[in-house]
Amino acid sequence: MPQFSATSYDLTDAGTAQNRIGGTWVDAIGGETMSVLNPRIGHDMGQVVMSDANDVDAAVAVAQVAQVGWAATPIKARAQILHRWRVLLEANLDELSWLVAHENGKLVGEGRASALKGIECLEMAISVPNAIQGGILEVSKGITCQHRYEPLGVVAGVVPFNFPVMVPMWMAPLALIAGNAFILKPSEKTPFGMSRFVELAEEAGMPPGVFQLVQGGRPAVEALVDHPGIKAFAFVGSTRVAKLVYGRATALGKRALALGGAKNHLVVVPDADVEMTATNVVASSMGSAGQRCMAASVMVAVGDVTAVVDAVVAKCKALTLGVDVGAIVDPAAVARITQHIDFAVAAGATLLLDGRNATPPAGAEDGCWVGPTILDNVTPDMPAGCEEIFGPVLSIIRTDTLDEAIAVENDNPYGNAAAIYTSNGGTAEYAIGKFEAGMCGVNIGVPVPREPFAFGGWNDSRFGHGDITGADGYRFWTRGKKVTGKWALSSDNTWMS
């Protein structure tokens, strides 16, 4: 795979994203391909092969052979390969940042940050041999109990377009350090970034077949879920699809973890610091053009917080498309986002800032753009108040009391993230204790836990047990084996002997 040469936002050809099977780039067996759009420019930047069950069969067959040797490799040696992978990723960080920016539409700084977060997840996996390996204890004289974590075999993950190199790194490093062979299906909208990641893993010493890519769409996903050779399956995407793949995988007896959508709430009370809160709300709602499951799409205003609302509007008006806010992934997403705005206005919401006809950057007039948008007086039953928009749209819901604000958050079917903005510790603890969300923030609008703390929501934001990163993530990709042994002869007469 040639290095991606872009050092600017100018349209750059990335070629064809192929499958990586057995250490070789190969086309899909059926020969089908699909164009890949550069969302910022609005023109194609390459193609991606579209795989089906035959390609998945081929990848699994190779993985089953490679996994045996990988599992037999001491975990410390596996960690050394992951460490060399980390060094190579950092050395190629500029290329990876521009690659993400071009295939996803992010600002290059956002692409860099997402790659760095992926590297942080890799660092967590490298620490596993010292941090969360099993344990042994002498439970009686001469008798020991031991817990071991053993690999499952061949496992797979399917990831979305919005963080094309970060979300896969929630999965792959922990699955690999555990001794599994891992098959990844990137989003067909953003197939290039992880192609480079996998290639660099092999350059670091990862044996061919241990970490493979199968590109494609729904047929590839269904084949991965259904394949009897795949023992565990992880998914990140919409709630609708997360429910489907989780149900399908578990019905087949597979271990599965599927993360879905979100409708995150930022509760602002009158004693919140105006400047800090406004800056944070804008960063949370408009960062990554709102295309992230941790975006703050709802601000719940408790009482009189006019100063905060005014400051948020002013800061959003100062944002420039292409400089401060990136592109939307494709025209269909633009249509969906603008339709949400249309519906909210028709239902009685107050449009404080309209981004439907915002001016795109020069040279990107054909791109996919929606400017920062703020809707006030939204009600929880409006689509803008309860459905995931996945764009740079902030809905403001008004309440009189903190308990009413908490009820708005808890009545939503999602449970990914919630935050409280206040200068009072008691108020913060009260809200955090009552929020029905897996990740909570105090004066932080994107409460993504840093490693080793785990990422994962509740309710309709997650299907399955445990979180996808941290110690939970490692345990998901392993099975526990308990060994009780007696080697020293003892004359003690206890219940264990």
C-alpha cells in the first residue's frame, strides 16, 4: 500500500482499499467495488472492495492457522510486537492524520487526536502483561488456586465511519495481546486508515494472518456474525443495527458486545461558570461536526442560564466551516441533519443559529457541509430532542428544576453520557448519582474515560456485558481458566485435602 501523500486538504487519490488476508492485499473474490467519497471536497478519493461470505471464509481459514502460533507466543513477546507497532504509528502520525481527514471529513487536528487516542488504547494493551494477567494464591497448605486468561481463537469487530482509526483500536490491541487472531471490517465509507494501521502492525512483526482486514458492507458484516469459526464479535454503530447484530450473534451462541447510539445531555444550572461552560458546550456539540456518540446534542437549561446560552450562540457564530468545523460524511447525512432542523422549526423550536446554508470553505463548495445550528425551546418529544442527529446541532430544552432536568436525561432510551455544569460539589454529586448513563462528566462535556478506565454506556447505548476498553475489554476477548493444584504432600486434614 503506497503511503498517503497528502499534506493539505487538496483532493488526493488513495487508490483502492483491498482486503488484507494472510499478509497480502487482495481484491474481493466477487470483484465488486464501491467509490469512496472525500466529504470535504465532494469528489471520490478512491475505491473499496466489497466482500461477501467467500472473502470472510478465506480470512477465517488463514486466521485459524495463524492464531495457533500467535497464542503459543509468550504474552511478553506479543507485547513487544505491539510496542514496535506503537513506535511505527507515532512515526507515521502525520500521514495517518491526513488520511483520516480525507476519508472522514474531519479537520486534520481531529484526525490526529483520534489517531493518538487509538495509540493510547494500544498502550493499554501493551501494559496487560503487567497489569491484568491472572493470579495465583496458596489457599491451603500446599494447595494453590490459579486464574488464567486464555484466548478465544478467531474474533472479529465491525466499526463505524466517524472514528475510522480510533474505534478499531478499542478492539484490536486487546484482542491481539490476549492471543486471538482478529478480523476487522472497517466502514466502507472510511476504509483507508485502518489499511495503513494493519500494514504497520505487520511491519512491526505481527505474523501474517493474525490481524486481517475484510472490507465491505452488510454482506460482510452478516458473514462475520454468522461464521462458525468466529468466537466473539464486537460492533460499534447505530442502536438499530447494534440490536440486530447482538441478537443475531448471541442466538448463535457467540460472545457479543455491541455499542449503539446516544442522545447525551449537558445539564447547566445557574451557578455554572459562564465562560468555561460555554466553551465546553460548544466543543462538545460541534467537535467532529457532531458526528460522535459522545457529542452533546442536548443542553438542558435549568432556570435562568441566559448568559450561558448567549455565550454559546456567540461562540458558535464565530466558528468557520473547514477551519473550526469539519465536513459531514456524505450527502445522505447532510439531508438527514437538515431534515431534523426543518422538523424542529416546524414543531415550534426557536432557531437561534441556522447552519443549513452556511458558507463552505473555498475550493470545497461541492463538499458535504452543515454549519453550527442551535435550536432553543425544544421539547423532549421532538425528534431533535430525543433522536440522535449526528451532526453539529445543539438542542436546548428548558426546565425549572434540576430534578426535572435529570428526568429529561433519564427518560431518554439511551444511556451513553451525561454531564452537569455547576460550581457546587453537592449539586454535582447529586446529579451524577441520579443520571442513567454509563459515562458522566462534571464540567466536562465529552466524558470519555482515559485508559485504563473503560468506555461504555448503558441502556440502548450498549448491548452485552461489560465495557469495550480497559480491563473489561481484555476480559471480553478471553475466557477464564481456573486451576487448583496440590504438589506438596501434607498431613493436614482439612476439608480441602
